[in-house]
Amino acid sequence: MNATVRSGSPADLPQIIEIANASRTAAHWRAVDYEQIFQSKRVLLVAESNSEVIGFLVAHDTVGEWELENIVVAPVHRGWGFAKQMLQRLIHEAANRNGKFIFLEVRESNAAAKRLYERCGFQQYGRRPGYYSGPVEDAILYRFLCIPKSLENC
């Protein structure tokens, strides 16, 4: 299955919210939070296949330091590399905008996400005890250094 990664639009929001709600590990934002993406310095990327949004990524640029806030692939489309495609696009977009770092946190139990981040060159640098609720769980902190050598890893 092939997917295209593109910038998201307000028309994608119903599918994005549906995908987020179907994922236990996704950050569950309110609809208004997704709508505000377009009035902020956030980037919304979507993976699309056959005119259907199958995944999305939200990141925030704060003067060269990016934060990956949410990345989710619909449960039936996981394991095909779509999250990696979106992450690669984010890495290149951050680098093209003179980004220095990309930061993120992930549930300690989310082994698939941690593998993806580590394969793409993210390095673990800390932990936030009890950061997540439902269930209570530590957050593992990662960062990616946007230098040419790092861009080749993912």
C-alpha cells in the first residue's frame, strides 16, 4: 500500500479526530485544539491513501526547536511504514526551516514508537515520572539533532 504525505487542511479534521479517537496511545485533543493548529506555528502532516487520511502528525516550531506533539496511524494501517514517512517529512521540514532540534515524549510502554524514533536517530535524554494518566506511566524524552549526518538515518 502506498501513501502520500502532505500538509493537512481543515477539511481533514474529521478523519484526524476519528483516527486519534481510535488510538489508545494518541494524545486526545478536543476538536477546537485541532482547529487551532491553523492559527499557530504548528505543522499538520497527513498520510493519505486512496483519498483517505490514514495517519497524521502535529508538530510545533518554537524558534528552531521543534516539538513532535502527536503522531498517529489508523490501527488498520499500522506496520506499513506510514509513521516513518511522516516523521521523515517532519525531519526534513524542520531542517529546511533551520531547526536545531526536534523533541518528543512517548509512553514508556510504547515499544513500537520508541523503536521508530531510535531507528530515525532520536536519542533518549530523560524521563518524566508519572507524566501520562489512564494508566499512569512515565514519559521517555527523546531529541533529534538536525544536522546533515542525522538526516540520513531515518
